Amino acid sequence: MTAKLLSLFLPAVFFLAGCATPPAAVPLPPHRAVVWTSEWTPIFNGRDLSNWTVTDFYARGAVTVQSNQIRMAPGALLTGINWTNGPLPRSGYEISLDAMKTGGSDFFCGLTFPVNDAFCSLIVGGWGGGVVGLSSLNDMDASENETTKQIYFDTGRWYHIRLRVTAAKIQAWIDDDKIIDANIAGRKISLRPGPIEFSKPLGIATYQTGAAIRDIQLRLTPP
């Protein structure tokens, strides 16, 4: 090709290249509900709040994800997250997580969960920092029913929490200690009246207290 023809050809090539339509972005596949099995399924990815949302509590603290942890700053009252990715088992399942109090003097883990046709909360460190129990059984909350325990919790220490729900019982462990073994057949299961309702169907909340949460998992167990 002569220099003259080349000088005419190249501008046309660059013009067409500049006007070419870029390839369309490939859309992300639709988010699929989790298929639960008897194997532990991680339900927090350690990077962001996919599958969760920050619970719409009034005057809540900031919620961030860092170092594979969900960090909750103290709010005026409640701060928390709740599940948004489809149906959950109602019975015959376990949830486990690690929780750490980072500041404050009330509950650093209020785990709200489904129970058959109702919902309940496991409160860890409430009523001044030491009460553990279920809210609510027969309209009695975690500080006034037979599940009430007084346990001292260190700030800055991780605690492993595991909860099991069957048709007949709610059981819970902190580290290796079974702290709740409640018969629920024929009893009224409910949430304490108030904004904790926003934690349904599955949520983790704090009350005027900072917390870190990690390694949230769920598995099916015999009902």
C-alpha cells in the first residue's frame, strides 16, 4: 500500500474503532435462595452484607464489614442486621456464630429466629450485661422465665454461640456449655413487643452496645 493510500486508510480505521459500540455488560445471575442441607452452610461471606440488610431500627449505630466480621457500633437503642434471602427452616435446624462485645453494657447478641409458626430471640448479655435467656415464653421475656441465666461476658473476647430448634425444644450453647434446654410444646412463643419485630425472620441485634459477629452458619438437623 502506498503512503498516500495508507494516509487515507488509517483515519477511517480509527474513526470506526471510536464509533464501535462496546459489548453489553453481562448481567449478574439472579440471586438464588439457599438450599439448606445437613451440612453447615455459611450465611455470611465475610466480605459484605449479601443476603442481609441493616435493620431499620431508629437511631441505630453504624454497621460495617471488615476483617471477615460484621461490626456494629452502639446505637441510641438497637442496632442490627436481618436476613433477606428467602425462606428459612422453621424447625429442625441449628444456627452457629461467634460474637464479641466491643463496648457497652447490654446485650451484644440478640439472635432472632423462626420457631415453628412463630419467632423468638436468644438474648446474650442483656439487662446490664449479664442476662441470657429466651424472649419470650408465655409472654415472659429473657429476664423472667426459666431460661434466665446470669453469665459474665468479657469485652473483647469471642464467644461461640449455637442454637438448636426442634418441634419440641429450643436449646442453646455458649462455647461448650449448654445454657438453655427449654421445652416449648404447647407454649406460646413470641418476640418481646417492640422494634425487635424488625429482626424477623432471622436477625442479630445489639442494645446500646458495640459488637462484632463472624462465621454465621446454618444446618438442618433432625426435627
